[in-house]
Amino acid sequence: MLLALVIAAVVSLVITLKKKKKKYLLLPIGMLGAYFIVEIARVPLGFVETVELIFNLK
């Protein structure tokens, strides 16, 4: 999964530089957000409890 994120970031950076449109940089950001949601869903707790656990770690 990490390799896919890196490849998407490189490809979108190249496309952004060629076409000079910043909207192509949203692809890796969206993929990172989706990856975050998938990893939270893999935890056996409920969604809200998992988010609380993540943000209450010290």
C-alpha cells in the first residue's frame, strides 16, 4: 500500500508539473485519507472508540 501511495505521489507530481494545474496534487492526499480510514476500520473497536483511542494516546 505504501508503494502505491509513493507511485501516486510521483505520478501526480509529474502531471502537475507538466500541465501546471494544482488539482492533480489532490490524488495522493485523497489516497492517504482513504488509507487512514481503512486502517481505522481494521481495528476491532468501533469507529468512534478507535478515533478516541488514537487521539488520546500520550
